[in-house]
Amino acid sequence: MNQVSLAILAIVGGVFLAMQGGLNAHLGVLLKNPLLASVVAFCSSSIFAIALVFLSGKNFPMAITLKQIPIYLWFTGGLFSVLGISLYYYTIPKLGISTMISFGLFGQLAFSVFAGHFGWLNLPLEPISLKRGLGLIAMIFGILLINIK
């Protein structure tokens, strides 16, 4: 797949994340419990993911492969996912979706720049450059422009 196709898929993924954030934040307001909305979202997500795994027709990993995966990798992604998503559901009704998403994207971008620079989480090294630093600064100005009332 070429870079343009991948960029389009990433943008569509971002749209879907914003949509699910708005929908599930509303669910959390109606339930009066953003954590319960997270439970509902993760349960329904699990059902869809399981269905897609079976429909994809790909082979399942061998037992030897599963044993080689560090135990923390089975749980930490889910922990950070539920914490991050629950914070989205909690803050979207209070801040508004554009404000919350702009702050959330900044957090993701800032972390990813440092994680890439230092190779955290076994990620490929992507040294911080002047362009990346200017990109972060531009993002800060963008957030200010989105949020100045």
C-alpha cells in the first residue's frame, strides 16, 4: 500500500475515533457513568473484532509464538486504552468534542515524538528534528486557535 493510501486510512481512522468518542461520551452522559460507557464500548468492540478476526481468514499464531509474548503485553495496552478512552468520554461532554480532541491529539503527538526519538515501546527510532519540533509548536498554536473563545 502506498503512502497516500495509508495517509487516507489514518485520516479515516481518526474520523472514526472522533465519532466513537462523541457517541460513547453521549452514552456515558445518558448512563451517568463514563466508565460504564467504556465497558459497553469495549464489549461491543470485542464482538466486532472477534468477528473480523474470523472473517479475515488469517491463521492463528502457534502456541510457541504465544508463549514468547511477554505477559505485560497482554494487559497494558488494554489498561491504557480503557484509561484513555474513559478520559475521552468524561471530558468530551465537559469540554466539547473539538477542544477535547485537539488536546488529546496533542498528547498523542507529543508522546509519539518522544517515544519515537528514544525508541520507547520497541518502536522504530525517529530522531527529533527541527521539523518535528516546529510541528509540535504549530500544533500548540492550532490548539490555541481552536480553543480561543
